[in-house]
Amino acid sequence: MAIHEIMAQGGHRRLIAVQERTSGLRAWIALHYVARGPAYGGIRVWSYRSEREAIADALRLARAMTYKCVLAGVRGGGAKAVVLADEITDRAAAMTELGREIEALGGAFQAGPDVGFTEADGRALAKVTRHLAHHAESGGGGLRPAGEATAEGAEWGIRAALREVGVADPRGTRIAIQGLGSVGFSLAQRMLAAGASVLGADLKAERTERAAKIGVEICDPTTIAESECDVYAPAALGGVVHDVTVSRLRARVVAGVANNPLSSDAQAEQLAARGILFVPDFVLNAGALIEGAGHATDGRTDYAADLRRIGDTVARVMARARREGVTPLAAARAMAEEILAAERGSEEAVVAGAPAG
């Protein structure tokens, strides 16, 4: 299928190719929906097997970001930048060039960190663009690190999901977190503080060592999905919940802390068939978006009440899924599309009622 056809099917507005020979920069910026304000999305630096795979990732993530904005009450749409990590020869220069491209968009793309993006990358971009929120791991403009905001919102969503399966409180539950980077480690801290026991895994030894010091039980990354637990929370890369994973899961809830944890929509149906509750990622992991977008708009730094409402949104999604006999993924997408359709209808009504002139 041609790229324009893929974009048309997903409702994407723009796909921008970026390259700079000296630094080895090769990147794609996808803007999904721009009619309701700036397009928000992270910058992912990753080793893709092909350029087409990178494009597909950018388009898929940008669309999910639109749904995330809509359901989180953020006035904006979705975007994503993906950088082909294996092509870079001078990383600082490459990020500076990418920053210039983002700045040239005039605020249409409001960027943030994603997988593979480092604090040094954030510093390089921040020198040349004003449109970068949550500067990597150090926060930015008075904000705390993005991982902490994402984890706080995810905790409230996980609490709501546990209530859906009959568990009133996280105390005494068992949470398995795959990926102990900034988000996974912060989520582990929060769930331990809530009285849960936490099982964690990561490919990087320094991360598992740090997590073990706060009481996380460390296990093999290749088997954590098979651990008996109340909640399995993929918090690193997407696509880790596939056909084999679903067949081996022993969790009551799969919490999409990472973006696109399902390898395809088919897994949502498979999880439902096994009686496992899936919490869609674009509902659960909106914390950093809420803080970054809000701070850019009004300069606040306290978003506790806003993040707590993620739990309310999860509860509404689950109630609709139950009522209509569909998966939570289908229910969440339908809710987002209905909001977008209502907004388009209101805008059309205003235009139709405007005086000729």
C-alpha cells in the first residue's frame, strides 16, 4: 500500500521527511490531526529494520497521540518524530538539525521525549527550538521528569482497572513491570508505596540494580510476562503483547504503560477472550502530555487533580466496553472519535451560521 493511502486510512495530515547528510540525520515527523491545536508527540530514536517500518511507527504513534489528547482533555492533536538511530554519525549535530526542523514548523509540533531520547538530545534541541516540553529526564521549565508524570497518571488508571476486576485497593496485589527506565522505575516506586509487591525486569543491569534497592523483585525479562500477578505493565517498548505472550499471561490486567504494547488489534480480542482486562495505552499513559501541554498553556506545575482524572477516564472506558460488549480498546477509540466528530460538527455549524461577507 502506498504511503499516501496509509495516511488517508488513518486520517493523517502531514508526513515530513528530514535528512541532513553531515550528521547522518534521517527522520520522519508525522502530524496526525492539527485542527484542534498543536500536535503533541515524542521523539523516538530507534534502530528500525527499514525506513518503511520507521514511517509506519510514526504514523501509528501519531494517531494514538490524537486519541490520547482527546481523552485527556488536552486541546491538541497527535504527532510523532522517529529518528533512524543507526544512520546517525554525529548525534549532537543531528539533534540540532532536527530541532531546527521542529522550530520551522512554527509550533505546529510540540515535541517531548520518547524511547531512545536522552537528556543530551534534549539539550541539543532546546538550543534551537522553543517547542520542546519535558526536556528528557530532567523535566523542563519547572516541570518534573516526564517519567514521573506518566507513572503518576498510570497509577490512578491501574487503581481503576483493579476495581474493575474486583480489587478495591492495590495493597497486597502483585504488579509485574517490564522495563525499569524512568517510567517503569517511577511506577514501581508508586506501587510499592501503595502497598503492592512489585516484580520488575529490564535488559540493563544498572536499572535492575537500582530497582532492587527499593524492594523490587527482579526477574528474567524473557519470562516476566508469564509471572502470576494482578497487573502486567509493559513500560518499555511496544509490541510486547503478541500471540505467544497472550497465551502465556497469568495476569488479571494488562496495563498499557508503554505506547502500543499490543503487536496488533487482534491481541485486544484475544485478551478479552481469556478474561484479561486490557487498559489502552493512550488512556493510561497521558500524564506527561497533560503536564507538558498544560504548562505550555498556563504555566502551572501542579497537575495532581488532572492526573487523578486518568482513573476516571479508565473507569468510563471499562463501563462502556462492558455495556456494549466490546473490548476496552474499541471503546476508547470510539469515545475519542465521537468527541472529534462532535467538535467537527460544532465547527461546521459555526461556519454555516456565519454571515456572508
